Amino acid sequence: MEHNFKKKYGQNFLKDNNILDKIANSVEISNDDLIIEIGPGSGALTEKLIKKSKKLICFEIDTDLKKYLEIYESMGAKIVYGDFLKQNVIEIINEYKYKNLYIIANLPYYITTPIIEKIINDKLLVDNCIFMVQKEVADRLKAKVGTKQYNSLTIFIDYYFEVNKLFDVNRNSFYPKPNVDSTIISLKKRKNYRVTLNNEKIFFKLIRDAFTYKRKTLRNNLKSYNLDIISKVLEKYNLDLNVRAENLNIEIFADISNSLS
Ligand code: SAM
């Protein structure tokens, strides 16, 4: 293929047909379902997805890839050229009637977190996201309390989604070959959220602030908060303000946040 691969867009295209099949088959999709693909590239995965459902919307930032993607447009897919992060996705998907919504992507790694945040903030009623992510990111998303990988993203995503690692993908499966290995994960929208919150905004701000400096205690990271209230909540769990955020589970954070709001 004649393409000038753009590193700045995270362009590492999958060349392993088995892996492409495994990704496309990792959720059951019927032709009533709507699929969003972020970053179709030259269409390796798109080719598999359109066989599952013609209700397929792809967002691709690089217009140089048009010549590879036109064929899927002629088969019924909608290709939107532009930055996924700037799209009014709700408006676009409202043009469709569908049963379930799936988002499937071999993600451009430089914007993994902003993409997941957009899906959450836009309140897309997605049933399942199947994402290729950097192996380290998958480890972070599945991290247990008290481990080095556990951070605010772990908790943020755990609130909305049940995270599962599906399988690893070796760097040799891509062209050009990236410097990292990858993992396919599934983010299944929870029917009931992990915890009940009085105010989601306060909860997410609290988590972000609590992890500002990983090695610092809550007392230091949460200086601007009402520490008396936080201290009282921690007491219930036999903890004090010298604890670090990485040692608090989502229930304790929810309890603190609800006491503050
Ligand atoms: N799906 C293809 C595959 O599996 O071979 C390509 C995957 S490649 C890792 C990531 C793709 O996302 C590239 O085609 C890149 O141009 C595209 N991309 C990067 N940033 C984007 C953005 N902000 N919005 C939409 N697409 C983007």
C-alpha cells in the first residue's frame, strides 16, 4: 500500500488477519446494531465490521486515506473525516435507528484517555467498547487497589464500565511496527453503576485531585478541601489523612465525595 504513515496520528496498521477476525468477533453484532469505528486507517478492520452491520460510522482524521475507505462508503458505511474528539457524535448517530451501539477501534494511542472521556462525557449509550490499547494502559485499567498502576483513570472507568482484558497483540502484528505491545479490552457499560453518587462532578474532581502527586498523602493532595469532613469519613475505615489515594477503593472515594456534596 502506498501511504505516507503519520506517526503524529498513531498510524500503526494491523496486518494480522487472525487478529482482525478476533476483534470483529469479540462481541456479537447483528445487522440491527450500530457500530462506530474510530480511526479506520486503510480499512482493515472496517472490512470485517461492515460484514456484521451496514450501520457503520467511521471517524478518520487523515484525508489521505480516502482512497482506501471509499469502497466501504459505497457499501453503506458513513465515513466522517475529522478529529473524533471534535465531533458531535450524538447528532450523527441520531440519524440511525438501531438496537445496540458498539464502538470498536484500534485506537490512536496518543489520545486513548481523551477518547474514553469523550464517550463518557457525551453520554453515548454504548453497550460495549472493544478497544486495542497499549498493554500498560490495559494493566492500569484493571489495576487493583494498592498497586502502582492503580490511578484516577482506573476508578473513573470502573465507575461506568466493567473492564475485561480479551487478548494481547504482539507489536509484530502491525505495520509500521510500534515500540509497544497491545491488548484488546472490552469496556461493557454497567447497568448499575459501582457506587451511588450525590454528585458525579465532585466525585471525579476529588479523584483527580487525590492522585495529583502519587507519592503524597491525601492531606497534601487535598489541601483545598474540608479536611475535617474527609478525616471523619476515613475514620470509619480505620484510616487517616496520611493515607495515599492508591490505597482507597471506589467505595471510600464515593463516601468522601457524598459527604462533601
Ligand atoms: N484501524 C486501522 C487498523 O487497525 O489498521 C488503523 C488503526 S491506527 C492505530 C489509528 C488510526 O486512527 C489511524 O488511521 C489515524 O489516522 C486515526 N486517528 C488518529 N487520530 C485521530 C483522531 N483524532 N480522530 C480520528 N481518527 C484518528
